[in-house]
Amino acid sequence: MRLSRALVLIYCAGFLRSLGVGLLGVILAVYLSRAGVGTTSIGVVIGVGLLGACAATAWVTWAGVRVGCRATLVTLSFLAATGGLALAILPAYPILLILVFVGMVNGMGTDRSAAFALEQAIIPGLIPDRNRTWGLSWYNVLLDGGGAIGALGAVLPLAVSAWAHIDLLGAYRYVFLGYASVHAMTGLLYLMLPADSQLLNSPEPAMRGRVPSPQTRRTVHGIAQLFAIDAFGGGLLSDALVSYWFFHRFGMAEQSLGVLFFAVHILNAASHLGAAWIAQRIGLVNTMVFTHLPSSVFLLLVPLASSSKWAVALFLLRETFVEMDVPTRQSYVAALVKPHERPYASGFTNITRTGAWAAASSLSGLVMQRLAFSAPLVIGGALKIVYDLLLYRNFRHLKPPEELARASASSPSILET
């Protein structure tokens, strides 16, 4: 697969952005807890940050192409940098929530930002259909690779505190300033992207008349409803909250959590390439369902573990499979619509997912505190199983173009029979 300059820039920017996302996924809840923020309020902070990402994704969906993809990506990067500054300053709680919203602070540990949604729409236009899933898989490999290295950065506050002889909260603030700088660097990379007509592989008139067809709307809205179920389950399982669960349940310190989530992101990255290989053989929908189901079963077993070793082993088994539906899902949505409709399709499905994440994340701390400490893991796993079953029932017969072409090529014609 030949890499264009635009594709390389997007890959690099996504990698840098995920460094910060992986870092926050491990340390955000622990940092807020050390700063005296309660469990319920931690969940609200995570949820408000995701709500900000949801609002930004809505803007991308309906105004991103009109404003310009390049300008939109640059703006999003510098807004994200303000989120790091807010965490470094840690103002009064109401002001913190406003800045976390504006800065789209992501405690999920997985990049699901507005920039992520727009990049999903751009990448399929830069590569042929036959390589679409592979191109998105490599993109997600880089995101998870960045997330893995970012997760290792969880040890940075301890290292900075020891090296600079300052208190731990002060060391955290320096780390968050570094997070803000990384987002500023992604903005500089986006400034080097070409014009939108090249990014979307669509002529300017088609982009201006970008209203999707009724059929596209029906299809996108139908699959987005199912994505909301999966995302609500995932919102209960943000890296920040799962990290806090291991921290509280088994007393795992930041350095151990960093190593754990480094391994998580490495497994996620490897699974993306496995997903592309499997999808070529059994199809996108089958790959999404048959890899996602076992991951949810492993998740349901984690709270039953009697020791940290068993809990970590089951959690890592879950992470081996759970992300295989990501590049296949992105590829499937892109395949169902025309090139100029991809920003709408990607944006709408990501709004749905991010909104459900935000709602669930806001409730996760309350559920953990009032219902049961492990309740988010159980409820989240059960919802994901429901999603898999409904997705298979409703979409197994709707094939992308490359699968229809393979089926046609493998079927004998009338003249051959």
C-alpha cells in the first residue's frame, strides 16, 4: 500500500494525539483522587470531557467540510491543548468542568475525539477500496501504539517528583503541560495537509452539496443506534475508571498500572492487523461480531478473579480481542456511503458513540459507589454482548463493495455452469 504525504501526516498526528490519550487514561482518575476529588465527581469530569468531544464531533459532522478539514483539525488540536492546561492549573471544580469540556479531555484511554472522526472520513479517500480496511488498521495500530507509550508515561509524575524534588501533585502539573504541548504539535502537522478536495477524493461541488441521501441516512442512523449500545457499555469501562478499579481493588500503583495499560495498547494494536486479515476471509460484520463476543465474556469474569494476577490475565485476554471491531467498523461504515458522505457518516456514528460514552462515564462513578464497586464491568460486558447479537441479526446481509465483488468472482456464471 503506497502512502501519500497526506496519509503520513494524518498517521503521525494521530500517533502524537494518542500519546496524550493513553497517558490520561491511566493517570486522570488517580490524579483527581489524589487531589481530593470524590469518586462520583471523577466520573462527572470524565463524562464532561467526553461530552465536549461529542459536541466537537457534531460540529465536524455538520460544519467540518464547509469550514475545511485542515482548518477544523488545527482548531481541534489547539482546543485540546487547553484541556491539558486546565488539568495543570486545576481550578475550582465548576471552572474545571468548563475547561475540561472545551478541551475535550478524554479519560477513556482510547482516542475517540472529533479529530479521530474526521480522520476516519479522510483516510478511505486516500487509498483504494481493496486496501481500505488495511489502511484503517494501520491507522489504529499507530493510535494504539501511541496509547501504549502514553500509558507507560504514567510513571512520569513519580519520576519528575523524585528528580525535581517536588511534591507529587506538582509533578503531575508538569506532565499535563507536556500533554498540552503534544496537542500543539499535532496542530502544526495538520497545517501541512493539502486542500480538502484531495483529502476527501471528491470534487469541490460534491463536497458543497454534501447532504446525504435518504438511504444513507437510514443506514447510518440504524447502525449508529446499535453503536450507542456498545458505546454505553464501553463508557462504563474507561481506562481511567478501570485503572482506578485496579488501584482500589488490588492496590496497584501508578507504575504497575502504566505497564498494564502499555500491554493493553500493544495487544490492541496487534489485534487491528489480525482484524484486517480475518476480515478478508470471513467479512467485516462477521469479524466485528465473532471477535467482540468472547472479549465481553472475559470481561464479565474479571470481577470474579480472586487475585490481581487472575484479574490482569482475564483483562488482557479481553483486550486481545476487544479492538478487532474498530478498523472493521470504520471500514464498514465508509463502504456503505459515497466519498462525499463519509464525513457525515463518520461524524454521526462517532457522535452517537461519544455521547453514549459521556453519559455512561458520568454515571460510572455513581454506579461504582452506590450499586457495587465492580458493577460497571458487569453491566458494560452485558451491554456489549447485546450489541453483538443485534448487529449480527440486522447487518449480516448488507455487504461492502469488495465483499460483493469477491462473491461475484467466486460464483460461476451461467455460461460456466
